[in-house]
Amino acid sequence: MTDDDEVVQVWYLCGYTHYLAKQLEESIEVFQHGIELYHKTHSDDEELLASMQALLEEVQTEYANAGGAVTGAAAAAAATQATEPAKRKSSRKAAASTDDDQMDM
């Protein structure tokens, strides 16, 4: 397989194979390339894209938990995904606090 191979499914299967073999860095790189290629080729297989994105997130999490450093676009995506639940929780907590304050009046 070469970088100019434009069959998105091949990149998906290669990324998944690396993941199963616990070759996490390679899997991340391949999934990222597959997602870029999906957009570049204007593919319309939305299920494939969703699957690649979900697996990429899973691999990044597993890689980070194993002590690997996720870099570049992978790090930015992982950071965004990691902070979203905390932001929602903080917003809910603030709203609950406001409700409690209004009840005390």
C-alpha cells in the first residue's frame, strides 16, 4: 500500500489490522490518512467515516493510556474530545447551583 492509494476502505482495513496487532502509532497514522482521503476523494460512505473516526478515538485513548504521546492533529482531536464531557458537566453543575440559590430566596 502506498500513500497515493485512494481506496478509503483499504486504509480503514489497514488501520484496523494495526489496531488488532496493538501497533497503535501505526493505526493512528493510517486512520488519520484514511479520514483525510475520505474528504479528499469526496467519498459518500458515511458509515465508513463514522467507523474510522470512532476507532481513531479509541486507538488514541488506548495509546495515551499506555503512555504514548499523541501528537499533531491526533492530539488536538483527543484534547477536544476529552474536554467536551468536562465542559458539559461544569455547565450542569453551574446551572444546578443557580437553581439552588434561587430556591434559598
